[in-house]
Amino acid sequence: MINLIQKNIFRTIFGFLIIFTLNLYSEDQSDADSFFGREAPIYPLQDNLIGWIDSRQILTLNGEWSYIVDPMNNGLHESSFFGGFPKNKIQKTGMELIEYNFETASKIQIPGAWNAKDEKLFFYRGPVWLYKKFNYLPKQDALTHLYIEGSNFTTKIFLNGSIVGEFEGGYVPFNFDISKYLKEGENILLVQTDNTLNESSVPTQKTDWWPWGGIVGDVYIVETPKQFIQNAYIQLNPENFSEVLFKLEMNEKSAGHKIKLEIPELQFKAEYQTNSLGLVKENIEITPQLWSPSSPKLYEVIISSNAETISDEIGFRSIKTQGQKIYLNDREIKFKGIAMHSEPIGTPGPAFSKEHFQELLSTAKDLNINFIRAAHYPYTRHLARVADRFGLMLWEEVPVYWNIDWNNSDTLNIAKNQIVRLVQRDQNRASVVVWSVANETPLSSPRMKFLHALLSEIEAHDSSRLSTAALLSGSEEQFSSLVLVLALQGAKSQWVNPKEKAIFRLILDQANIPINTELAFSLSIDDPLGESVDLISYNEYFGWYYVTFFTEQIKISEGTLRKLMFEIMPKIKIASSFNKPIHISEFGAGAKFGNHSNKIWSEEYQAKLYARQLEMLSNNPQIQGISPWVFKDFRAMLRPLPGIQDFYNRKGLIDEAGNKKMAFEVLADFYKNKWNKETTSN
Ligand code: GCU
């Protein structure tokens, strides 16, 4: 007996030493990771998105979780000696060597970003493990799914020690069927979230917003019948207000499922059968009262099969463009908007709850807006649900931001997944009127190919809304003419000092421009992507960034150029060769709340810039929408200026605590009294 035990111990230690030595001496040890590592196991990918989540059978896992930071990614099976955290070993005798313990680990409220909760993680980018214990009674005739509304940015899921799967890409919902991993009674869920971004992720690591890490949306255990309604689409035909397109998809491609659709308030009830692909596609005749900002009418819609009933509150409206105009329910409308980030007022970290968005949107409504650009990534589903009720139109976007690895098919798949899941989740939200596929992406043919692929996904899933991308436009040549316009203004000016006036005159002489010339700067938005989108959206920073580019070149003080820029702005012409409406998706200036002077970073400077911008934009008839940058100061790693920014982008009209800056009233007054008269508002 003793010999047998000794033999086994000897074998184990000998085995361990063999592995260790082999690792030590094997040739192809490319780096430290592979020295300790093993072959990575297969991580199954996510299932198709389960829609209509709020009317499903759910057990919420929101609440207190534990977390362990894992900078070395040592918790994964493939990179640790002892099998990794998913084993969730428990100390029994006090003699086991276990170097983690989730029971005694720090606690965090989920949803919630660990780099908002834990100051030590504020700048951290890497893996963090989240642990949740829950009791459950599996049901024979049902499937059980884990649904996560959003997790940044790479998520690996383990249940009771087994690998469930991996989801690549932040911000959008995903779900996995976990039926086979569940136990009766206590279950251990481990979720590794990693907010590392790189050149090939979406977005890349360079963003002007904070990479909030972790589970940033609701976590639910969802029960469905074995054959269940995967998702359903019901939207008004934009060309016929008495017709609605109804599409439904089962989780299985099987014919003959009886589907009942009811809209009680419209006395509508009908039955359909799925075809061999498990689909229903019908045009139904109803004449609903149309949803609009002034009357955000929603109808209860009920869909049932033999095995389940799902329901939702849905509004019906039509949004389209014709020529250079935008029409809501066939009435001309302007987008009186504001851009924002998904951060609550007065609380650090990402916004995710109904309450967060109720406060954000009700405060934003004080600006007399009817539109919000939800930049630059999908928010949780609660945003659009609140906007549906508040009568606010939404622009929703995927984080294809600045330069992206356009030729990388994995990168494209991440972006496709994001736009498809966003559309599949919010396709029935009346408030959502614009899908945006990108922001400020440099021109190239791989970029065009990439963005066209995303636009095709939108077209395939929902062609009832407007498509767009926030474009940068205007060639170097076009912008160099801005210097001439500034020089002309400066040369004629009463207040410019003689030395700078002489420089301006020199610039004009070299360009052969007589001083009595009348010259206004005009810009044409000709980004070729304009051909493929419905709305020509354009980000511009006259009065903020542009002069900074010139001051170096022409040796004129930035202060002089900024004052001259304010003088010429009202005459600036902005148009596009595409006969479509233009939406100014960004303009703005930074200001620290409470900072008063006529200098940069003061509330006065920001307010003056708004006045000049709004004058300029309302002088350009092709501009039919505006969403200034930005509603609230937000966290950004690109913004360190001590005492002013302190890692906040300060272009908000309110600061992080909700204090309104002077420019807030400038915009609110413009939307109430100026940019309202031309069109028949809804
Ligand atoms: C860009 C960009 C924003 C950024 C803003 C700024 O245009 O789209 O994400 O925050 O400018 O510089 O403040």
C-alpha cells in the first residue's frame, strides 16, 4: 500500500518536473506566455441574439459580484499551471496551495465598470475576473440562456468550471445557451472581462472616451421553450402609413409554428404559420396614431406561439429624406440635437440603467432638443426605451472610430456583429431614426469597402431608417483658402496690431488677392461615402481646433486668429455635392464650469463660439440637423490638462456634476426661438 502511494507521489512530481524541464529546454519557446502556457482551448462563439428580452422569463444576476484583477492573464486554463480560476478551487484543509479566492475578493455592483469603481484600476487596461454564485433549478422542457447586455471588450464565460464561450466586441448584447452546464442548486459563474484594445479591435486603443471595463449592462438568466421566438420586427411602411411590415424568426428552421400577433388598442389580431425556415413575413393593415416628439404614442404588441408569449411597447412612425430635406411622418423636420456619451450625471463610469437615461434625457430636453446623437458606440437598450417615451429621436452608432484595421477580416466581423446586434436589439424602437456606421474615418478604398459592408448589413436587417457616418471632409487645399479669408479679414481689421496686419498683407500679396476683395470661406462635403448614406453628417470645429493648425504656419498669434475666425464664421458656406440633407454631427469648444473670462476654456468663450456656430449653420440651407459636441463633460485619456481637464473632455454644456455652462442657454434659446420657425415642427 505504502509503496503504491509513494509510487503515485513520485509519478506526479516526476510528471511535473518533466513538463517543467521540457518547457525549460524546448526550442520554440517564443515568449514568457508560451513558457507557462498550454494550447488554448476552443471558446464557442455566441448564439443568435434573443430579442424582446424584457418580456422573457428572466432571473436577474444584477447586484453584488466579486472581482479579481489578473494583469498577467494567469487565471485562464491555458496560461496557468494549476488549471486556472474556472476550477474555482476552495481551501478545505488549509494545506491546499490556491492563490485566488473569489469569496473573499473585493465586491462590485454589476452592471458597473471596475475601472470606475476601483481607483487603482482607473488607467488599467487588462483582464479582470467577475464571480457570481446563484441558485437555479433547471427545467426539462426549457432552454436556459445567459444574456449579457454589454461587456467590454473581450469576454470569456465559464459556468461551474466549464467553458461556455467567448464574445469579442464591447457595448452590444450577447447570449449563450447554458442549459448543459447548469446544476440544480448552487452554480458558479465566472466571467473574464478584458478592456484591452489594440490596432485591430473596434474601437482601437486610441479613443477620446474612457474604455470602461467589465459588465456594463444587465445580466440575466433567461428561460425559453426549446423552440422559441428568437426575435421579431414590426415597423411602419415609410411609404404607406396604413401598412406595417411584420417579420418573425424562430430559433429553429421549422415550419408550421402557429404565431398570433395582437395589437389590442387597434383591435388587431391575426394568426400566421412559420415557413420551413422558421420565419414569418407579412404586411399587415393597421392605421396607428403615429409616434412623434410631440406625441410619442406607443402600442402594446403581443406575439404568442403555442409555447410562449412575448410583448413590447412599440411606436409607429416614418422617417425619410427627400432631396435636401428630412421628413418625419411626411412632415418636414429638422434634427435639433445634442451629441452625448453614455455617462450618467454625477456618477463615475458608464450609464446603463433606465434611471441614468431618464436623468440624462430629461436634463437634455431643457435644451429644447428633439434629437440625440448617442456617440460613439451602442448604449444599453434602456436609452432607446426611455427616448421612445420622452419623444426624442436617436442616432445610434458603432465604434468604428478614427483609423481602423480596414483590411482585417476579424476586425470587420467584430464591427458587423456590433451593427447587426444593435439593429436586432433596437429595430422596434420608434425613437431610433438614424444608424451610423463610423466616425471621422480617413479616406481609403479599404475603408470604403469596410463601411459599405456595414451599410449592407443595415440594409439587410432594417431599411426603414436613415443611414449615415460622421464624416471629416475638406481638402488641404480647401482649408488653405481659409487662411486667405482670415488674412483678408485681418488686413482690413480695425483692431489687429500693425505687425500682424503686415503679415496678413504679405499673405494676400503672395496670393495676388487685392485687399478690397469680398471672400467667404466655403466648404463642400464630398467624401465619396456620401453617395451611399441617406444623411451627410459632418464634424467641424471652426473656432476651436482649426486656428491652432494655422498659427504655427503663418506666425500670427492664436488669439488674433480666434477673434478673426469668430468674425468670418457667420459667412462660411457649408454644402455638399450630394443632393441630401446635411447634419452637423459635431462642433464645440471646451470650457471649465465656473471659469469666467474671455479666454479659452472660459464659459464665455464657449458661449460665444456657440453663438457664432449657430449663426453660421442657420445661414446654410442644406443643413437640416445639428448635434453639437457635447452634452456633458466626459472622461477621456487624451485630456490631461491639470486644473481644467483632469482627464475630462470639457466640451460639455454641463459638467460631470450637471452644472449648466453659459452656452447651454445659447443653444436652448436657438432651438426654441430661432431654428424652429422654418419648419412645421412635429
Ligand atoms: C472628435 C471626435 C470626438 C472627440 C471630439 C473632441 O471630433 O469625434 O470623439 O471627443 O472630436 O475633440 O472633443
